[in-house]
Amino acid sequence: MKKSPLVVALPALALSALLLSGCGMFRSHKAWEAAKQESPLEIPPGLDTPSTSAALVIPEPGANSPTANGATSRAGKGGGVIADGFVLSGSVDETYRRVGQAFEQGDIGSVISHDDAAHSYTLNVIASDAPVAKPGFFGRLFGSKKEGAPAPGATPHQVQVSVGTSGQSASEVRAQGDAGAVAKVVDTLKSRLSGR
């Protein structure tokens, strides 16, 4: 017995209509459509909003102009003053003593003054404004270390080094001053003090 195309087409059409109309039954009700706007967070009484006046500091015109030894970024009239630091385990007094011992070797810079009560040192560090080219992996592996002579154009810069608390059993060593001098002080102190 031969089936007519109408007998085959009608059930297929009814089944597809049932499937297409049934998709609406399985849709979830979207809770986000019924959501209402909440009031914004309020600052509790007695607290102030943080100052946003220094959020975006716009440098003066010409502050980022290239110098004779390459392009250097300097913002403002202070010229390249930055702060950098690192954290060591141990008390503030112990870390201050260890930093003092590292400065006694004399190759980082000369100590101008120190304040034992404030746990701070003031140094004269000879550093260059020119970027220092660091050797690659094989240069460090097979090359010889050539230290001692300052880079061309190196001038003395004053760096303030302070030691403060960081958590319960750690101390923070912080250096502030010229970018090149601070990098030299922080890198040398990290390499000497982290191994102990």
C-alpha cells in the first residue's frame, strides 16, 4: 500500500508546529526584567570622600621633551623624583641596622646623615640620567662584571631612605629621590639584604 504525500506531510507539519509553539513553554521568566534600581551607596556620617584633586596630574608643557642623551620622561619642575621600596621580614630596628651595614660598604653612596629615631638615612648617590643597558642572558652568564666606574654624565643625587613597619613581622625599606639614584639604591639593597 502506497502512502500519499499528504498523509506523510500532515503529521510532519503538525509535529513541527507543535515543536515551534512548545519552545515558548520552556522559556524562563527573566528576573532581571523586573529588577528595580537601588539607591546609591551612601558615605557614613563622620567620613569624608577621598580627595580626587591629584588623581590625574597633567604635566607642564615640554616636560616630556627629549634630552641630549635620549628621551626621558620628567613631570613637573622636580624632575624625575620617584619613590620605590621593598619589604623584608624582621623588625624595624633590625632592618634599619642591616640597611646601615649595607651603606657602610660605601659603594652605594655616601651617607650624609641618619636619624635613628625616624629610622632614615640621607645619601649622596652618583647615578646617571642615561638609561643603563643591561646585558642579556648570555652576557650575564659568560660576561664579566664591570662595576666601579660611574656611567658617563653621572652626577650626585640625594636619596632619602626610610625604614617603616609593614604588617606584624615585616619592615618596608623605602627610597625617594632621583629615578636613577633610587633604582641603584633599591636594586643594591634588595640583592644584599634579601639573601640574609
